[in-house]
Amino acid sequence: MKTTTIQTRIDTNLKKSAESILSSIGLDITSAIRLFLTQCVVQRRLPFHAVAPEEEPNEETIAAMQEAEDIVSGKIKSKGYDDVDEMIHDILHAAEEEPEYNK
């Protein structure tokens, strides 16, 4: 097998922290990088979900996602519509019937 060398510069503290974590599971930096690249090839994508911290969903979004999962799984009953006009009618009337303190 032909091999090649990869060089990269990283923050010293990042390297030390990563080495500490990786050694606790029996890996060194080189093996972890090889594992990462192998999984990129096998999965044809990043082998994990990458999210920037500011893109993390807030509590309201998390609650909405949970509600959607509960509707799909049948834990929460939900009305379906075959007619857009009926749906709009229900939405408009629900807003009119909403208590003042919820507006």
C-alpha cells in the first residue's frame, strides 16, 4: 500500500485535550485521523453531524421538533386536511378563539 504524509497545524491545547480523550479509548492522534478519513470515504460524508454552536436549536425549536415526532408517532392526535381552505379557516378561527393572555 502506498502511503502519503499529511501535516497540519493545530492549537497546542486542542492537541493535548484530544490526545487525552483519544488515549482513554486506546487511540493516538494518527489512528484517530486515519479512522476519521476512512469513515468519510465509507459513508461518503462527514461521519458525524457538524453544527456550529450558534446554530444549535433553541428550547422552542427543540419543543416543536419533539411535538412533530410525537404527532408522527401517534402520541399526539392531529387533524389532517385534504382542503387548504378548510385548514386556513381552522387556523383563522383558532387565532380568534385564543385567550387574550396567549396573544
